[in-house]
Amino acid sequence: MGDPTEALAPFAPYVIATAIIIFGVYAFIIRKKFANPVVIAMSGITAALVAVATSVIKITIPTTGGYLNFGDTMVMFTAMTFGPVIGAFAGGVGSALGDVIVGAPGWAPVTLVVKGLEGLAIGYLAKRLKGTGGLIVAGAVGGLIMVAGYFFFELYAFGFSIAYSEIPVNLLQAVTGIIVGTGLTTAIKRRYPELEDLV
């Protein structure tokens, strides 16, 4: 079996375009929520922020063609600060765009799903669990979704030993994301409490 990420690479632009269309349809369905232009603007801005954070530092992992990056810091920050809708869009689309930017488009479809679910879960829990402890729990759940999502894909694509060997790298990304995301969110919400009412 060849590298499945190579087989997925040609589909990456279509997957990302489909995700954007789905998000647009979803936004139309719940347009009362999206009547606030801040939500649309923040979805685009934070997706770009995640893409930049994902692509600015790239340490390639030769066994899978994946790479260590710090995009999770902005996925977690975005979801913790702006909730599940923006978190899912920025996490999925922004991270997938980051894959394309750094020349790993074969990972984009997988990333779109995994990081989208990560942002959704973190945003959902962060809205319901209060305080710094709640943000840490939300980040931990999202981090576990990310680690597990990539592990199961890599288990299918590359086998157990390679998938297992990448767990520490993904855990490092998750822990860094929790620390930075929680710290930034706490500081910004303390300084700008009105953010709670914007989205």
C-alpha cells in the first residue's frame, strides 16, 4: 500500500471548498445567530490565524510525512474564546489550509475533520464550563480528540508502530495548545469581557 496521504492530496482543495460551502449553508440555516457580522468576520480572521500558526513552524516527521506545528495553540485559543461554531471552522479549515501552505496537502482532508472536531468540542465545553479549570478541561478533551484522530488515521495508513511513535509529538502539540490557549483566553476575556456577548 502506498502513502495514503499522497492519494488524498489531489482532493484537498475540493475538501476545503466543500467545508467552506457547508459552513456557509450552516450559517444561512442559523442566520439569526449570524446576523451579527462579527461572527462571519471572526470565522475568517481566526481561520487565517490558525493557518499561519500551523505553517510558521514546521518540523517534518519522516515516517509519515506529517509535521510538528503549533497550530493547536490558535485552534484552542479560538475555540475557547469564540465558541464551537467559530472554533470548528477555524480549527478545521484554518488547519487544513496550513497543510496546503506547507506542502502537505495530502493531510488536509484528515486535518479538516480532526481539527474541526477538536475546535467544536473545545468551544462547546468552554462555553459551559466556567473559569480557568473549565478551559483546561475543554482543551484536554479537544487535545485527546486530536491525538486519537491522528492516531487512528495513522494506524490505518502506516501501521501501529508508526502511529504509536507519533503520539508524543501530537501530545506535545496538545499540551502546548492548552497552555497557550488557556493563558491567552483568560487574559483577553479578563481585559475584554464584552467578547462573551459578541459571539
